[in-house]
Amino acid sequence: MKTFLPRIYFPYLLLLLFLCSCSPLMKQLSQEDPASLYNAALAQENTGNLDGAYEAYLYLWKTFPKHELAPKALYNAASITARNDPTGAAKLYLSFIKSYPHSELLPKVKTILLKQYINEKGYMDAQHLFTEIYAKTRAPEMFQQGLDISMGLIESKQYSKALQTIAMIYPLSDEHLRDRLFNLWSSAVEEIDQVDVLAELEPATSDNQLLEVLLTRQANLYKDQEELDIAARIMERIRNKSMQSSPRGHTTKNTIGVVVPLTGKWESVGQKILKGVEHASRVFSDNDTPNVEYVIKDYGSDENAIAGIINDLDKYHDVISIIGPIGEVAGGICCNEAQARGIPSFMFTGGEIESAHESYCFRNFISVDIQVTTLLEVARDLNIKRFAILYPSDHFGNIFTSLFIRNAPQYEIEIVRQVGYSTHLVDFKEAVNNLISHLEKPVPDETTDTGQNDLMIEPDFDALLIPDTAINAAMIASYLPYFSIEEVRLFGPTLWDTPDFIRIGGKYVDNAIFVSGFFIHSQLDFVQEFNNNFYYTFGYNPSVWEAGAYDTAVILQNLLEGEEHTRESLREQIVSLKDYPGLTGSTSFYSDGSIDKVIYVLTVKGSTIHEIVP
């Protein structure tokens, strides 16, 4: 009797027979060596068998993708394909970029792929890859590629992408290329009729010439839409740039770069600095203008753009000095560039800027150490011997407190206590309580009807330093009487120099002492003259920003009068300047970039701020 296998086993039997027949091939594959495969492919390529070499390289890459020879195999396969099939080669190059982002061949692959995109008129892909490569290298040999991409994008009506590319390469391009790029920029901008598209291009546009064209087009579009107020504000921005010199022109005047944020988060401060410089340049007066011209550069909210801007100022404008930027981080970036290029620079920051012993980086601004020293000198003159410190636990509060404690012994002042509090605090009752919780509270006599005012706490300090904002300090001051703390004088930083201090503090901040970089109500004649002239010109009262920028510009203008100057000779003049009578205080500069200032000391009397020093 015959027996048969059930049909259910037939597929498994066929699979077994197939595997057995493939066993020699599988054994061969398992024994393959990537190095041998690569050498075999290389030999075929050298003998002209490109198809065989291509298949071998591709097989190696797919079979051993993590082997060290896999990137080279894929690269070689793409190079062979590029001879006859650019589209296929592009796919392989993209696979390379995705698979091996850390390969030493990656820059070469991207460069080849970029050229291929341009040759095949794939300008959108080319623009994307160009942006990625240029951001890292800024190589001059890429400028022509940027021009080609821009022209191709304009031809295909991709105006916004073309303008992004031009904005990248324009600042560092040579004279001839800049002319062509400027013409392309002007024509492309005119093709855009949406103001929001133009506005999106502003942050990437660091060059003032390009930016003026962009803003003018925006203003005209708003006029067409009868949005006249918006158009007027844009025209005001354009007017602010009227001091910019043309890179094409030749001038015998010294050129000073002004690097400030005229857009973005710190726009208001940047505009104030610019107005101070404008006032110093006498462009709005009948007096002769100084022997300098200013090149205005806006870095907006992008502090990383500052290095490129300074390179542009150095390469294309040959600036002899720089005014700006604003803040500790921006100042550090500027200082690194200025020091390396030997350009004397004045930064608006109260923070410490690391620089060399023979520094080109200067701060014509009130630093924390100057504020601390001034307050300690005043305390000594008032015979105040004991301080407590109530401070916010942030960067400024910690630095201010640390410097105050470190320098106090030099003035025979004792710090009896320091108490920190969270920057998120809105009720300062507990913070004040922590300041005096260790003190013994008076116990009333049971036989005597003693009121609360007769049970005052006797603090063990004569003055209280609060290195915080005017609002917070005023709120803290209002809590002191609640704990029966009286006869204690409050000391504070320049942050207190706002109307909020008196508005919120009221009678509780009477006799408080604080410092200021500029006091508009000063009795000094030259300060009053500046205030009157500035108000007549711009229609508002100046602040420390306008005054500081004015001082800096006037100092440079005075030093650059007369004979020819170099950056080195200008630096030597700066460090030799002592006791300059500026609006922001008598100022002296030193070789390491540090400064010394005699700043304003103010006090409150009957809800009015009065000047103690000078």
C-alpha cells in the first residue's frame, strides 16, 4: 500500500531543496572580504570595465554598509555613474550624505553634488545645499556659484530664494561681483509685491545698501495700500542709515563702523545709540562735520552675525574703529574679532570682556565694578561702617554682591550679613524677615502699656545694599517699616535710576543712595547744553544710551582730527586719554581695556531725585 505526504508539506520540501541548491553561493558570500571586493572593483575600474566596477562598488556598499571601505565604494560608484547618468549619481550622492554624515569625503561629495545641481539647473536644490555649505566655510570660491544660483532662481521666478542667496554672499564679495549682485538684488526686490515676504528677508540682510533697497520697496508698497503711518516709520529707518558711506566711493575721511541692533529685541536701544552718534556727527546742525564718516550695520537679534559684519567692515570699509555692539555676549564676539584684526572697539556692556594685556577692546559704559567702587566710596564718606546685603540669586545679583564683599575691607566696611532670594519672588516679606530673624526681639514690660513703635528692632547694620531692579528694591523698602527697621540707608545700582523707584517706593525710599550713568537734571552746564540741543533735534529727552554713544563718538572724532591715523596710533591715543569730561562721567582708559569713571551719585529727598556727585 502506497503512502503519500500530505500536501501541506510540499511548500516546506521545495524550500529545503532551494536552500540546498543555494548553499555553495551562501558559503561564498559569507566568506567574502570587503577589502578584496574593493580591490577587485578598483582593478576593474582601472582596466576600463566601468560597469563591472560600478556593480562591485555598489554590491560592497549594500552588503557591508558599516565597513570602513563602504563610503569610498559608494563615492566611487556615484563618480562612475555621474559620467553618463547625472540624475542617478545625484541619488547616490544623497545616499552618501544621509548614510555617512561624519565621513571625511562628505565636503567633497557636497561640493560635487552642488556643481551637478547647478549644471542640471536644479536651482532650488542647489540653493538649499549652497546655504548649508556656505554657512560653514564662507569660501571665496563659492561666490560665483552663489551668483549662478541667484541668476537661475530669478529666471525661474523664485525671487525670495534668490535674495536669500545674494544676502549671504554680498558682504564678503569683491567689488566687481558686488556690482552684479546689487543689480540682481534691486531687480528681484521689485518683483515682490508682498510686504510680509520682504519683511522675512530683513533678518538675513546684514548689508545696509541691500537693506535700504528692501525697506524702500516695503515703504512704497505700504504707500500703495494707503498705510501711510507704516510707510513713514520705514522711511525713518532708511533715514537713520543716511550716514552710511558707499563701498564704491573713495574718501580721505576716517571710517568708523557702528554695529548695533536696529531691528529685533533690542531695536529701541540700538536706535538710541544711533541717535547719539548722529548727534555727535553734527549732521543735523550748521556746524562743520568731523573728519570721520560712519558705516551703520544692523545685526538685529542675531548676535552670531557680528563676526561676519566686522569682517565686512574690515575688508571693504577699512574701518579705523568700531562703536558697539550691546551686551556681554555680543561684546565678547566683537572683542575676539577686533583684537584679532587690531581694530579699537567700544562696546556697550557692563560685563567683563576678556582681552589681552594690550587690548583693542574698550567699554565706555558703567561696569559693575565701577558701581561697586563708587557706592563704597560714598559709604566711607558718610561714615557708614556696617552693611547687610539682600540680593537676587541671578547673574547680576551674584556678581554685584561678590564684588561688594570683596572690596568692602579696603574702605573699612564690614559686611555683617548677605541673604539671597529667588528671582521669581513677588512677595519680599519672607526675604526681609530672613535678614533680621537672628536678632533678638524686645520683650515688653508686663506692667507697662507699650505700643508697637516702642518695640523697634535694633538692626546690626547701618545700610542695606539691594542690587536689584527699581521695582523690586522699592517693594523691599516698603516692608522694612513692617519689621520696625528704621534708620537704615538703602544703597543700590544704576537699575534704580527710573521713575518706578519713587513711584512705587514713595516715602520708604527717602534718603536712598544709588548711582547713575547719566543724570538729565545735572547742574553741569555742558550736560544741560547737550540735553537742550538733543531735545531740539529729536524731540525727546536723551538717556544714558544716547549720552554714552555721544561721548564715544566725540572722543573718536576728537582723536582723529589732524594728521593721518592708523588703528595702532588711535589705540595709543585712547589709552593715554585720562579724565575726559564726558556726559556719562569723567573717564580714563587703560591699556588692558579697563576704564575708570567718576559717575553720578543720586539720592531721594521728598520724592525728588537730587545729585550728590559730581
